[in-house]
Amino acid sequence: MSFSLGFLAPFLGALSELAAVLAAAGCAYLLIASGIVLRFKLQISSLARTNFEPVSFLKPLCGAEPDLSQRITAFHHQDYDASIQTVCGVHSDSDAALPEILPLIGQHTNMDLVIAAHQRGQNLKVSNLIGMLKHARHDIIVISDGDIEVSADYLKGIMAELNKPGIGAVSCLYHGLATESIWSKQSAFGINSHFLPNSIVALALGLAQPCFGSTIAMRRTMLRSIGGLEAVADVLADDYEIGARVRTAGHGVAFPGFSVGQWCFQNSLREMLSYEVRTARTIRSIDPLGYFGMLLTHPFPLAICGLYAGGMAALITAGIALASRALLCRCVERRFKLAGQPYWLVPFRDVLSFMAYICGLVGSGITWRGSTYVVNWDGSLSLYY
């Protein structure tokens, strides 16, 4: 007895036609995004008008990373005319970051190390920060992840925004920086060609209200008024939640017109996809409807899916999608003065991003800092046993 799947042909044809239409709309999105990126505001605040107040940096660390000491030193030695304290924190006295951090503590004044062994909540980074905050001496608190690289005038730009009326916190966009690993290059390319321009469009059009772990700067009084770090100790998207609480309290979250660098240290396809799926599921937990709408930001894979019904038209759309993505990448490079991207990787990168997006639509498990968690419907974390 033979079995035929011919009855699925009309259904597959309809899906293919829909994919082709969405691909065309996605090409239009990429072209619009290119214009928005180029028009994204420059640094408006005059750095000369910055109020120089003492600042405490909190740097939560976990594991060894290339050039970690140089990045920490760059934060500590800013072109800034007030006291800077840097507090580095780890969970254990056996953490692999310590061999690079311990020499810095002895070499630099106002640099402290906190070993926050007591776990406070499921989010280990926030747990680390809670222990570190007790050792911060200044009113201005700036939290930034350990893989972030900044220039010497970074803090001036942050403070220029924080001192604006009505601003309760400052965050930063970030671009990807790569090591020699091909998967690191792919990861950084994904940030620069997808995440960064999508974030700019969302900010410019008011489609999202983000806050990123690359930078969260606020006054201690503001942090206390929103419940402190303890309020986000069980949340996956702790950075977003902090920003949401600041806005709920009636204050704004400002973004300066520059981006900071995030180093990508993925050395395998598995590491890269694990990171990107975690990012995707984080975004989905924040805004499920908006995440579904991000389907339009993947026109090349959609055009490939449209080949079943679209034929040559879908193939032409696929070519336009690749050209549009390359144009968007060029606009990002020009706006943020980034090095040239590996454009020949655009098709592969777009397919990988689409795979991460689809994985983000389903499932709730993530791997983070060596542990596996389940992301609950409300965005909280539960340890997976």
C-alpha cells in the first residue's frame, strides 16, 4: 500500500507564498532600517558640561577571558575629573578570572575585589552584584559586564546623559568585537548585522524600551527606590527589568549616541548558538508579540522558504535581501566607525540568525554560566534538575 503526501501540497504552497510576501516586506524593513541607523542621533550632550561626580563601577566576572585585565583597566582609568572606584566580583575564590584580577588590585588604588560566595536568587550575575554593591562607596553606580570594552571618554558621555532632567538611568548600545575564532567572528557579525540595527530601529520608532547589561548607570537612591538589585535576583532579563522599573517610577532611560564594544569569545558553533538562543528566548520572555514580529527581519531565509511557490521571483527577492543586508551592515559600520564586516558570510549568518530565531520561538531552556535553567512564563528563572 502506497502512502502519498500530495494532500499537503496546497498547504505547503500557501506557506511558501506567505514566506515570499514576508521576504519582500523584510527587504523593505532592511532598507528603512539602513536610513534609521544613519540618522541615529550623534552624542548631543556637550562633554564639557559633564558634572564630575565620584563613580563606583561594578564589574561582575565569571571565568577567564582574553585581555580581561586590559578591559578592567580601561574602565578604571577614564578621562574623568573625579574619583573612580572599581569593584570586581566573583562567586568563588577558585574563579578562573582571579589570576588576572588579583595583580590589578595591588597595582591600582580604589580597585576592590569581592568574593560573593553566598547565592541570592537564581540569577548568578545579580547575586554577585548584590554582594559587590555593599562595597561600592559612591552614589553613582555603573554596572557593566566583564566582556565590555570602552574608550577613555565613555564615563563623560554616560554622566552627560545621567545629569539630564528626568533621567533615572543610562544604558548603552553595543557592537560585537571578534577574536580569531570563526565562531567569534560569526557571533560579532550577528550582533552588528542583526541585533544592533534592530535595537536602533526599536528605539527610534518606540517599538521597545530596552536596557542593556553593557551599561546600567544610576544613582544609588534610584536603585533603592525601585527595590534594589534584590528585586531582580530571580529574573533572566535583569537589565531590562531594571530599566522597566525605572520607567515605571516615572523616570527615563537614556541612550548616548555611541556604542560600546562587546567581545565575543565563542569557539564553537554550539557555544555560539547557545548564546544566541539564550538571547532570543530572553527577548521572547520580555515581549512575545514583538518577538514574533521580528520574523520580518529575516528576509533572506524567508525568500528561500518561498522558492517552493515563488520560483524565480523568490530567487530575485533572496538576492535583494542579501544586498539589503549588506547595505545595512555598511550603514552600521559608517555610523559607529566599525571595521569592515565579512560580507561574504552574509548568507550563512542570516541562516544562522534565523535558526536561533526559530529556536527562540519554542522551548524554555537556556544554558548560562555552566548551569541549565527553565525560563518561566513571567521571565523568572528556575534551575533545571
